[in-house]
Amino acid sequence: MVINAVFPAITRSSNSIVRIAQKVDERIQTQVSVIYAASELDENGVWQDTDSDTYFDVWVWVKNVGAARILGVDQTDVFFGTEGNFVRVPHANDAGGTYPQWTHAIENGTEWNNTATAKITIHYSTALASDTYTVKIVTPSGAYDSHFFSF
């Protein structure tokens, strides 16, 4: 009777520990680094729609420096703004046609494998003010990096 009562509890606990260990392992193997950020400014520092997509864009290049492939890139959280005006920018799939929104492209591959770089484009319908901005990228597994830049 004791075995029938205790054994299922031990089995459930064991399964929970295995799942937690898998999540920790995934988190340890997933790392990103924001390597560069730029915007659509001309040589005089004036916003221009340089790529003729009708939006004012900010580009952020993020390298996968971990050992694991990052799945669900469109589920990554992108936070962007000035100090005190920081917002989560939704992916274009979730933005419902509102702006800002972001899209991505893997520049040196088809998946966000280790050593691959994702180019994240944050689209605005109007030009941004010149200021110091922060971008923070958080992957679905919780790995993150941030970068400060001015324009």
C-alpha cells in the first residue's frame, strides 16, 4: 500500500525535475548579442525613407552567440525607446496593422542557428526624435541583450 501511494509521487517529481533541467540547459545554451543598430538618417541626420518602404526604420542586428538554435524568432520580445518611454514593440504578425511593429530576416542562413545574425527592423509610421535610445531583445527562452545608441 505504501509503495502504491509513494511511487506515483516520486515518478511525478522525477518528471518535473527532468523538465526543469531541460529548460535550464536550453537557457544556458541560448545567448544573443546585439552587435549594431542604425536608422534611416541621411548624412545631415534627417530622417529619410531610404529603402522606399513608406516607413521610418530602425535596424538592429542580433547575433546568436549561444550553442543552440533559437526557435520562434517571431515570438522574441523587442523593447525599444528612450529612457522613461520604453515600449514592447509587437511583431508584425501580432501588431494588427498598428505601428511600431517589427519584422526580421536571418542574414547568413535560413534559421537562427549559432553564429547566425538576425536583422530586426522596427517600422515606424512617423520619424523619431533625435535622442538616445535603448533596444532590448529577449528570446523565447529568456536569453537577452540590450544596446544603447543615439541618432
